[in-house]
Amino acid sequence: MGVPATTTMGESESPRSPEAKLGMQVEDLWDVQEPQLSPTEKLNACFESVPVSAFPPAPPNQVIEIKSDTSLAEAVKILSQHKILSAPVVDVDAPEDASWIDRYIGIVEFAGIVVWILHQSEPPSPKTPTSPSSATAIAAAANGLKGLDIVGLELGSDFAATTAGSFFEALTSSEFYKNTQVRDISGSFRWAPFLALQTSNSFLTMLLLLSKYKMKSVPVVDLGDGKIDNVITQSAVIHMLAECAGLQWFESWGTKKLSELGLPMMTADHIVKVYEDEPVLQAFKLMRKKRVGGVPVIEKGGSRAVGNISLRDVQFLLTAPEIYHDYRSITAKNFLTAVEKYLETHHEVYPMLSTMVTCKKDHTIKDLILMLDAEKIHRVYVVDDDGNLEGVITLRDIISRLVHEPRGYFGDFFDGVLPLPQNSRV
């Protein structure tokens, strides 16, 4: 797929959106920066001067909370219906007058639920100590899925390819899936700490959390009522940048080629991939093992990509009976075809799966931002003239090239908060 035509905002035009108005605010700050500063230093200074409260509010249906006693099945349903990837978890046992720090116990990600489920299907390592809560959950898993040989999900076996459908059919009807609560999986895979911003924090802080510190969304808390006032996602930041095309500060940065900015950061030899004839569960297992958010599907016996599968796509194995009933052997290729058919039948709009969105190293960062925003996707694959993979660029990679962290910037900001895994690229 090619790069969409770029758009600009002429000086005489009025801002098209709240994001564009925000861009004009940055433009005013840009114009008064000290001339000896480099463009990067100017951008840092501008974003440090803009409070998070200036960021446009997310749609109401995306600022939701999930109660800690919500079942995994219900949590998947809530996240799927709202088309969001994560939500903060409210402790139902917290007192009414609890501060926001005590009110929220973390952020549960859709992908985290799925990854945790897949993890329970594999026998635990003898060397890995099992916490009481994990042991209880694993026992529940075994009872809930009685009669199903879940050892087959060790995906190196041929058995996995022929039982994928029956596994998810049994799982989604099991008491384990219906009764295990969100709080039961706290502290497990991809359970993010609840790290919130206050409205007075700066854009620079927010951008660094979404890039260098690997958060995919950042809640903004209103200290007055101790509740979440806004949720800022990586996608929302990319949309803001797209709306700023044409402004001086954006163009000075956005017209640089990807290669000039050191992109792609992940090169072809490091890309985690799956072949079209492999079980789709192999794709999801690889994502968990390598801590990546998506993998390209490669043609059998070749090196060209024919599709892309992300962690959030596993929701179709949990919420779409047509897919796991009809496909007893769900290969990556069949999964892409099945999801496409499902979406057409249900008239649902969903980021594309089977069509690879690609670019080349000589495209500009502006080209890439407009493409990501238009297609509502999280990654673009860099290819050569023959269509062979050369790398992958994610939303986080782009934001990380917009700002840098000044020495000692965060101070004690992270005290008491567990850092996310350093090798995570989701």
C-alpha cells in the first residue's frame, strides 16, 4: 500500500480540530525559543511548556474503568465492545474516600488477558516458583478445561495445529474463563502498573512515558475527585501530529527521511515472524515469548509478507464462534481469511489484517504519521523495492524520535512503581 498524499494547513486556514489548535499553541512557543537551540531542544522546550490538560479529551466510550471483580470473559467483552486495548482496574474493596493511588490497582490490557490464558495452558517450569494466586488460577484452569489435552498447546507439536479450535471452544465455555477475576491475574504477564499523570504534568512527561517508558496509554487523573479525567494513547498522539502537518515546528522534524532519524530501529534480522502455514497460535505464542505486539505473516518458502497479526487480533478466537468452530486447524493464513470474512459479515470496521501496510526507508516521518493515522494501525513494515522486509516501525518508535529525556528529568517520579520489561516493544 502506498503512502497517502500529504496535507498541509495553510497560514490563513483556521485550525481544523482541537489537535490542530494544540499544534498552533506549540507553534507559538516554537517561534519564541532561543535561536541557538537545536530543533530537538526547541521541541523539548515547547512540549515541556504545554500542560497535559491541553490534550483533547478522549471519546467518553474510551475512558472506562474495569472493576477488580470483573471476570476475564466480561473484561474481554468490555474491551472488545469499546474497541480499546486496555483499561484501569478499580479496587472494589477500596473505601469510598480512598485517594486515586489506593483506588486503582493497575491497568489490565486486553493482550495481557490473552497472554495469561495461553500461559496457563502450558505446564509451569519446575524452576519457576508459583505464587498462591497463580497456583489457584492454574488449578482452576485445569478443572475448567477438564477433558481437553491442553498440553497440545506447546506449539511445537503437530497436535496444536489440529486442536486450536477445540481449545478456544472449550475455553470460552469453561467455568475457569467465566469465573476467574481480573484481580486474580494481577502481577502476571503484561499487567501494567497504574502510573497516572496529573493535569499539570507536561506534554514532555507524557511523550516520554509513551515512548521511552513503553506505556501504550497514560491515564490523566483529576485530583479534585480522584478519578480519571482523560486517557492519552500512542494512537491519539500520532493523530495529533498528523493534524499538525503544515506547521513550522512539525515540518522541520517531519520532513526528515526515516533513515535520517535512525528508523527502523528493529531491522529485518530481528523481526519476529510467522509463516502462513504455521498454526496461528504459534504467532500469539511468539508475541508473548518475544514481548512484541504483532508479527508479519510470511509466504511459505519465501521472504515476502502477506499479512500482519497483532496481539489484539486474538480476540476473534475468544469472541467469534464462527472462527474457532469452522477452523479446527487454524493456520495463520486461514486466520487472516476468516477474520476478514467475519468482519465483512458483521459490517465491522477494524484495522486491516491481510493487507500489509508498508513503506520504504526514503519516506519521511510525515509520510509515516499520515499513513498510521489514516489506517488506524500500530506498526508499518519497511520493505525494499522487491517487497522484502527490511524492518518494522511502531508508534512508540516515532514518538521516541520526537523528544529526548533530559538528564535527571524524572527524579523520584517512578518511586514505588515497577518498571515495564525493558525488552518490550508492544
